Amino acid sequence: MNTKMKKGFYALMFSLFAASCANGNGNSENQSNVAANDTLPVASDTLAVQESEPVKQRLVGDPQINRAAKFYAGLSCDGIKLTDEEKKAWSNYSTQIGSLKRKSFATLSKADSLVVADMSDVRERCNYVFYPFSGPDFLYPITLFPNADYYFMAGLEAPGNIDTTINANARYFNKYTSSLKIYMRSSFFRTLSMKNDLHSEEIDGIAPVISMLMALEECQLISIRNVDIDENGAIVDATGKKCRMVELKFFQEKTPTHLQTLYYFSGNMHDGGFPKNMKEYAEATLPKYQVVTYLKAASYLMHETYFSKIRNVVLDYSFAVLEDDSGIPYRFFKDDWDVSLYGKYLHPISIFNKVAYQKDLEQVYATSKDIKHLPIRIGYNNPSNWMIARKKNK
């Protein structure tokens, strides 16, 4: 190799060596560019094969139903033509409802905090709330178990009809205020009061009260339908003039894409007149869901032998039961359930004491060191008691 060729060869080798050093050690900017250029095509290919999540549509409430619900909840009279006298009456009513709401929601907030602290596993798992002997008590189940898909409430009172006509007469406001006073202060509705207040010219049944409580809880109603249970246990459109069940589809404003359904069923749950097709409904529907039964101020009915059918529905199909002592007696939870107790056990109020006193429960409260504090009034007694029972191996 002549001298000229050698010089050219050395120059070429030096340039290749210098380029290799620059890429391998010294130039971070070049490293970033190379890395980006190497990986971008791969990322692009990955994105191309990923399936996008379906976008849930925001639900839309029925404007007429919700306008009436907000009006009777004392929240808004926007867009409603009222005389000066009617405006004054509604304003006074709104103030009264607001005061009752503050007291009630303070209790609900404490109950919510307790469930979050001690029962978050139950809340997260629950997608169906079963609430016999409920009356129109919507606020407690939606507060304690806000993410359920279904709420099944039941009582003696008829569902009635929601009248979207606005009646601003003071007597309508007085009837709503009367029906809510005890509930908002004590957490439960009285049966005799409901018989007078919720079967009148002003309030036709349970549904109107539930709708206005939904408005207070910042829920929007989508639809209302009269329904029934057929011989196979399926929910179907109601036939005939007398309706025993109503379906309310709604969503919470804080979860506007989550469709929720409330059923209110009117019927006597004692064994002799156990509602037609209720057993079929329980067998066909409840095993599909994660059911929590909630019981409060239940008149100690399931302490009686002739309320065994509804008691068995609760015990058979629930993975958890949250109740005060007026629900199912403590002895039914001793073997197959893990039980936690709260508050203080007192003798039942006088009208129930003979049939409802539980000596075994009193002994547990007196001797156990695991009783937890209950910062709220729930049910008939004050101080109150609460029990959460979780079914073993379910």
C-alpha cells in the first residue's frame, strides 16, 4: 500500500471510531434522539391495536318530574308562576325543610363516616339493597350504600302516584312538613302518621315522598313506572287499576352515568298473607346480586314466628345484614355470621318490650369488650344500637 493510500485508510478509520465514541458515551442529546426514533414506531403500533373504552353517556332526567320534586323539596321554584302569597308560603316552607334537612343530614353524615371506617368492604361489594319495612325512607340506604344498582323497599303503604302538577297551597306544604318532621329528627317514619299523611288529597302514597327525598339527595329521576311481579318472579308492567309496586329509575348528580333503580313494593309480609310471587322474585333475582339487607325501626316483626318467610329471604340471600335490634333477633346470627355490635342495648320501648326483649343480646352488650361507639340515633331508642352481620364463607 503506497503512502497516499495509507493516509486515506487511517483517516477513514479515525472518523468511524470518533462517531462510535460519540454515540456510545459522550452525547446525551444524540442518545435521546436515537431512543425516541427507535421506540416511536413500536408505540405507534401498540396504540393501533388497543381497543378504546366505550364512553358512558351522561343520563338525562325527566324535567317535569324533577321540577315538581325540587319544588316540594323546597329547593327551587324557578320557572313556576306563583302569586305573591304563594311565593311567601313556599319560601317559609323551604326554610322549614332546609332546617329539617340540616339536622337529618348531620346524622346521615356520621352514619356514612362509620360505614366508610368499619364497613367499606360491605359497601364496595354491595350492588343490591333489600329494605323491607322501609316506608319511604330513601335517605339512609342511598347514603349507606350509594353505589348499588338496585334498591328494593317495601312497606304497608300504597305506592301512590307522583303528580307533577304544582300545588302551592299552604296545606300541601303543611302536609309534607308534617310527614317529614319525625323522620328527619328520629330517622324513621311512624306507621300511624304515614297512614294519615300519605293517603290524602295532598300526598298520594309513598312515591311522592321518595321523589322529593331524591331531590334533597341531589338525585334526578329519569322515569316512573307502575310494575308488578309475575309468576316467574320477573318485573313486568302492572295491569289493573290497583298498583302494588312502582319502579323509579334515577341517577345521582355526582355519578351521572350510573343508572340506578328503586322498587317500592306495598304488601303485608306476614306468613299468612305473604305477597304473591314474592318468593319467586327472591329466588329468581337475589342470587344474581351481592345483597345487603338493611333494617331499621322494623317494629320487631321478624321476632314473631309468623314472619318467618321474609326473615328467611333475608338470611338466605344476603351476604350482609345491617340492622338495629328491631330487625332479626340476634340468635339467628350466632352460627353462620360474623357479627359486630355498636352502641348500647336498651330494653325495647314499652309497646314492644314483651315480645322484643333479647336477654342474650343484652348479655353480649354487658360482657363484650368489642362493642363499638355509635355516634347517632338509629331507630326507636336513644341511645341506639347497630349490628353488622357478615355471612361466613360467602
